[in-house]
Amino acid sequence: MLTAKQITDKTIEDSEGLLRPSPRLVYCMLSKLLAEGLIKEMDNGRYSATKKGIDILADIESARNILQGQIDILPRISKVVKSD
């Protein structure tokens, strides 16, 4: 569970300073996630993922893994095509 400020700070840290979202952008995104039921706001001003949000993240991770597997196959396919 993170506050909006912590979300901003973590984004800056994780992107090594390349991303610096404004408070307005963070609150806009939080508002959209709340409206979709993907997160909930706790009494202490922190935000937490809902079951729906966690399920969607799992689906995205699964799709990412499938896509990465396809990308990993491309060099092998190109070798087979070139050798024909």
C-alpha cells in the first residue's frame, strides 16, 4: 500500500529519474484506476490493489510471458529461413 507521494517517488526511483510524473498526473491515474475498480483507497490515504486489479495484473504478466516466448523464438526461426 502506497500513498500518491510514494507512488511518485517510486516511479522516479525505478526509472532512474527518467520519469517524473506530476502530482496531477498521478492523481488522474489513481482516479481512473479507482473508477475501474482496480485499486481502492484506504482510510490512511494509501492505495491498494483490489482482487480485480490483481487478477488483471496476472493476466498481463501471463500475456507478457507468452509474447516474450514468441520474441525469443524469432532468432531461431530466422536461422531456419536463411538456411533454406
